[in-house]
Amino acid sequence: MSATVSLARADGLAELALSRPAASNALDRALKEELLAAVGELASDPTVRAVLLRAEGKNFCVGQDLAEHSAALDADPSTAMSTVGAHYNPLIAAVSALEVPVVVAIQGGCVGAGLGLALAGDIRIAGAGAKFATAFTGIALASDSGLSYSLVRSLGLSRATGLMLLGDRLTAAQAGELGLVHRVVDDAELESAARDLAQQLASGPTAAYREVKRLLAAQAPLAETLERERVAQEFLGAGADHRAAVTAFLTKSTPVFTGH
């Protein structure tokens, strides 16, 4: 698709890869803009039923490209952080808003805005050698890329506060124990395991996945949640995938989902 992002689509699965391996996929302006454009393209493609977000090279993403940021500070400190509103906020919002499941494959360093990007997905699979950190206070900043929201939702307030203030690094095993990632696999198996899972989701009941994501994202009070669930179940219950799944269960066969 571009010099820093690759995008491929087949059999309902879109594979979106960060491709600045020599820079550990640090987020410079080009990568941020190309990622946002790619996500927007996927959001408008009705053939896409799941997304695999991965990265080339040894590291998933080490966050903001600090060389570029240093140049921005030298040019004008008052506008150096404009990238948050111009790039990070739209990017994280766009990934989070994708209606299909997003699987994130994480190897090596997943730091700062890279962690925020990973947490914007739905299911994270990490290689055993992956390392996670917020890193912002280490350079005298607070947080961006949605981390003050996604970390609390993932870990709870106490653990999120500790990670944000202290900048502790987590191993893949620790991230798995805390629930930050869904599964930890051998580094050599990461890409195939993540792709297999994403392909499984791409072949699944897409409409049901869409409603699950909406219900979980709402985090509404109980009374509102019950009503939202009623509406979702009535909608899905009238769909072809539900009927196919019930019939398959009764006939002891495997359902084929069309996404409707």
C-alpha cells in the first residue's frame, strides 16, 4: 500500500502491517497518516470480516518517533504535541470503531503509543519475547493514544496507575497473567497463530461479532445494557447465521456463516 504500511485482503480477512522495521516501527508522521488511511479504507469495505494488525521486524511498535519529535520541539515547542490531536486521536478512534474483530500480533517492544495502538484492537496475541511499557513519564509526559482509558479498562485503576506512573516493563508472561493479552505463544509461532485466529473470526458470524463489540464498548448501566442486549438478540435472531447455526447444531453438522 505504501512505504510504511502494507495491506492485503483475502477470504474476508484484511492483514494490515506496520512496515518500518529498521526504525522498530516508530510512529513518524508518514506511518501515522498511512495507518489512518488504511483503517479508513477497511472501515468502508463490506468484504472485510476481520482484521489482523501486525508489524514487520523484531518489534511491534516502540511508539512515537523521537527523532522526528525532537525536530518538532526544535522548530516550535508550542506545536510539537499537535500530533496528538492530528494523528493519534483519529487513529485510535478509527481502530476502535472498526465493526469487525481486530486481532493484534505483538512481538518485541510494544511501548507508548504502540501499546495504545495494540489496546485499540480486540484480541491480542503476544510472542513470548514481547515486552510492554507505557514509557510516557520517562520522557516527562502523561499519556496519549487512549492509554489512560484502555489500560484502566484492561487492568483496573490500581495496576494502570502503577504502570503509568512508574513506567514498569511487563514481560509477555506478565501481560498474559494480567489479562493485557489474550494468549502468549512461542515467538516463532506468533504470526501463524495470530493469522489462524483472525481467519477463524473472518469465517464466523460477523453480525454477531459486531453486536458483541457494540455491547462491550457501551459499558452502559444495567438497565440500559439489558435493553441493548434485547435489541441485539432480536436483530440477530432474525438473521441467516443464527438459523444456520441452530440447524447445524440439531443436525450435528458444521455451520457456514455468511456474516448476516
